[in-house]
Amino acid sequence: MKKIINLSFVLLSFVSIVACSDSEDADTTKPTVNIISPTDHQEIEPGTTLNFKAALADNVGLKSYKIEIHSAEDGHEHKARKGGGDFEYHITKDVPNSAKDFEVNQAISIPTDAAEEHYHVGITVIDVNGNQNQQFVEVFIGHEHNH
């Protein structure tokens, strides 16, 4: 009986050591994201195409990203405003082959009837281990010099 108890203690100790070393090796590093285009405070004409471009990177691998555009007029912190006819855009895509580096290029059509105001344009990126990061810029959709 003593041998079983001693063997149980040894196995339990081994499992604890293995579990600790696994958690120490867990990836907790957020992916990096850099919006290249549009630039902060850029003006975009309604009825044109916004060429969104961003550089993504991760130390292990990237899983997916979400691009979004929503009104910035209500002083919120990146939560879309309800109602009002504002232009909104959302798209989520996977990163092919869990690449460590990836460049996002997305052509986004801005409707001719988009409400002329300030908008947040942003991207949220998630790596293969669930770590996430985001970046937003503010742009003005409207005719030049009307704001």
C-alpha cells in the first residue's frame, strides 16, 4: 500500500511539473497591427473606394482579422452607434496558413449617400492562441471643406 501511495505522489508531482512548464510556455504575446491606409484624419469622398491596407504580424501565427467602419460622432469607444443612416462596414477573414506576417488589402466602396461625418476605421487581429490586438484611425467621409 505504501508503494502505491508513493507512486501516486510521484505521478502527481510529475503531472504538476509538466502542467506548470506548459503554462509557462503559453503564448501570451499580442499580435501587432499597423494601419497603413487610410491615414488618421484623411478625407474620403462619398462614392469612391477606400483602399484599406494594414500589416499584421505574430510570433507564432495569425488566425483572423476583422475590418470595421462606423460613426465616430457619438464619442463612443469603438462600439457602433444605433440608427441614423450612418455608413457601417464589417468583414471578417481568416489568415491563410496561419502566417506569421500578413498584409491586408481590402477595397471598400463608400456609398454616395453615406452620412458626411467622422468615422472610425479599424482592424482587430487574433492570433492562433486567441491573443488579440486592434488599431483604429479616424477619417472624414464627405465632400472636402464641408466640416
